[in-house]
Amino acid sequence: MTTITRPAPPSFVELFTPKLVTVLREGYGLAGLRADALAGLTVAIVALPLSMAIAMACGTTPERGLYSAIVGGFIVSALGGSRFQIGGPAGAFIVLVALTIQRHGIEGMLLATFLSGIFLTGIGLLRLGTYVKFIPYPVTVGFTAGIGAIIFSSQIKDLLGLTLSGKEPAEIIPKLEVLAGALPTLNPAALGISVLTVLTIVGVKKLRPGWPNLLIAVALASLATALFGLPVATIGTQFGGIPSSLPFPSLPNLAPERILAVLPDAAAFAMLGAIESLLSAVVADGMTGRRHRSNCELVAQGVANMGAALFGGICVTGTIARTATNVRAGARGPISGMLHSAFLLAFMLIAAPLASYIPLAALAGVLAVVAWNMVEKGAIAALLRSGWGDALVLLATLLLTVFRDLTEGIVVGFTLGTLLFLHRMSQAVDIAVGQPLAEEDVADSAGNGHAAGIDPDTMVYRLSGAFFFGAASTVGTVLDNIARLPKRFVLDFEAVPFLDSTAAAMLEGFAHKMQRSGVRVILTGTTPAIRRTLWNHGLRPPLVRYRHRIADAATRS
């Protein structure tokens, strides 16, 4: 018999060693640096307009998005547990950041971002990153689609060049009502720029997939605006341009009352950041065949958010689109992500004056495409076809995210998904009557076998599936309704991988009932873990007997 030895669990140092160190230890030469430089430049070209657009959609100035991509992106790549992860501002955070700024101002948002970094670092150090993968797939699909819908609704004003008499509401229904009322102020030039941007992004991606479609679209829209003197709002007219250098780092206001006020927002940032970053790392693993270190990645995300907040940036997380672009561009390791941040810094230092000519309608067009891509149409169709349970979880998460609250959408979706899983697991548990034992296998008190035949005094019930609280009632009902009590009652656990305390307590009650009736209860096929649980709940001799096999249950009882 071949013995399979389990590998020793990784040490603390192995779990939290950044992939950068691993890559350098493997041997990193000029060819790798050249490949990473090309990939980093490609990703930087994609991240430049996207970072500014996301920051503006959050209700802040465009340079804060660049600060996040430069500082946070560098730290994510330098300290992270993924070879290919690209960190920066993400569309999924737009709604959370915008709401935080509305409630607590820019300073409150910076404090929430800093605290979320502390939370993420703690989650990683406590090795809780492994459990993020337990969020059901319909929840992530519904949540992402809901975020996409909210992002698109937030860009309608700039897409159409509408002029509002007051502040744009945050809630989607009042927002749409206000926007509908402002339709007479539609700016044809802004609409034309939006359409030009979207068509350019889609067309370039289709005809020339390797070209930087986002940058080309924004550059073309900016050129058209400048050449024809179009009456549209630009970064220059709206914000006065962007700085040409990074600000000096400073801590946010850490007053206790301020911390308590933004604590829920910080927790929401951390939860969404953990989900988004690990999901992005999983996507990179699927594209490359590598494996990321989830807890190391969360620690890096935490440090990156603290760093971004120190420099006045918004939330940082792993970005799926930019990470996938990095992989497709031929990256070899984390240095590509670090160079992507360096290239962004160079762009800001050199080309900051040109950003003043970028029309807001063009950036709105970029985010409209991002929002459309966030809605996984194929996954939604598959989940709606797969059954009422997955469809319910998906729709509940989607609708609550759009019309109520992001956190509420995730919590309710996760709860429904968990209940659905428990329901399915309880349905998978089965208890069936086994064949009675042949008398030739049954020994009398002297140890002599009987003639072949059927032993009417031994009843066998076989359990299969995870035996837990969701199935304990069903199994208990079956056992309580046994019409004829035998002398020996055998419960076979051969096909039971798991048993919890509720199931053990139910079996204890059943065993006492059998004992009062003079029936001997024998448990067979139990694993050491199941035996330990049963033993701890009082299922021990003489109340019950344990045997390895069903035949032993009769011959040795």
C-alpha cells in the first residue's frame, strides 16, 4: 500500500514572502526586465485615463486617481502575493467612495481609506484571506453588475452634457428623475464627444486589439474638442488642470470621533477591496497557471491603501482589466506593475498641462464602457437558467445593490447563498436500509457460526452525505419511525465525510431511546474526526459500540 504524506503547512515567512522576492530569487535578467518594461508601459497607457475618470466619478479631482495608481500600484506590486497584479483605483469603489465623500468630505474619505488599509493588513496577517473565496458566485456577479449600473447612471450627466439646477442626488431613482428633467439642457457637442469616445474604444479593440484603445479614444476626443473649439466642459475648465508632481505625504485626521464616524465606510472599503483584489489575483492565476498568496496579497493591499491615503489618493485594489492587460502584454513578474507606476509618474510630470484639454464627456464615455464590461452578461444568463435558487441570490444582490445599499446587497446575497447551500446539502444527505446480515456472518456467544441465511435480529441503516444540522431532523424522523426494533441496530458511516454537533446530539438521543428498548446500537465506518465528535457528545460504550465494518458489527457484538 502506498502511503500519501501530506505536505507540511507553509511557514509564516513562506506565506508572507512577496512574489517580487520569489521572482528575484529565481533569477531575473535583462530579458525579463525588457518584457516587464513593455508590459508596464502598456498598462500605464491604459491606467492613465481610467484613473482620472474613476477619481472624477467618485466626486473628487482627477489627480487623486493618479496618486492612487502611482503610490498604491507600486506598493501592491512590490509587496503583493501575485506576480501579475496591477493595483489602482477601481470602478467598483466609485459608489462607496462617492458616498463617503458626501457624508464626511475629502478628509473623511482619506481617513476611511487609511483605516481600511489597517483592516486589510490585519485580515491578511490573521490569514483570513482564504475565507474570502467562500462568497458565492451569484453574489459577486450580481454585485458587480449592480456597481456597473450605478456607475453608468452616474455618468449620464456628463455623457449628455446636462446642466443641473441643483446637486445631483445619490440615490438612483431620484437621480434619474432629476436627469430626465434636465434633458432640455442636452449639449449636442458633449453627446457627440461621448459617442465618438465609445465608438473609438470599441472599434480600436475590435480592429487593433493590441493598441491602447482608451488612450486613443481620449486623445482623439481631446483633439477634436481643441481643433473645433467645442463648447464642452474639460478638466481645465472644471478643475484647472492637474498638478505635475506628487504631494508631500501627510497623515489624515486621526481624532477618535472622526475614526468612529468613518468606521463603517472603512469596513466597507476593506471588505470590497479584499474581494476585488483576490478575485483579480485568481483571474491572473487562471491566465498564467501560477498561484498567488492570498494573505500576502491582502497585506500588500492594506499597506497600499495606507500609502495612497498619505498622498491624498482614493482606495486601491487589484484591478481585473489592468491585471489581464499586464498578463497579455507579456509581463514576467511584479516589476511590470512597479514600472507601470513609474511610467504614470513620468506621464504626470511631463504631460500634466495636456490633461487640461481632456473633455469630461470623453472620460464619461470611458466609464460607460467600463460599466458595460462589468456586467457579465453570459454569467447572468447562465445563473438565471441554472435554477430558482441561484437566480434569487443573483437578483436579490443586484437589486439591493442598485436600489438600496452596497453592503446590504452583499450581506443579503451572502445570507441567501448560504441558506441555499445548506438547503442543497440537506437534500444531498440520504439514509437507506441496508441488506440484513447473513447468519453465517453472525457468531453466537461461543463464537460458532450459524448456517447460511438472513439474520432478522440485525438491522443496517446506511448514511451518505454531510450529516449536519440541516439534515439532522430528516434523519431523526426516519430513525424514530422504525416499525420493528431489532436486537442489533447498525448505523454505517462509510459514506459520511462530515458530522456536526447537532447531528451527534440527535444520535445520542436516539441511542438512549434504543438502550431503553434493549437494542444494541453499533456504529461502523466512522472516521477519526467523526468518532471524536460522537465521543464528545456521549456516544461511547456501553451506550454504543464502534466497529470498522458492518460484518464486524455482528460477529463481535
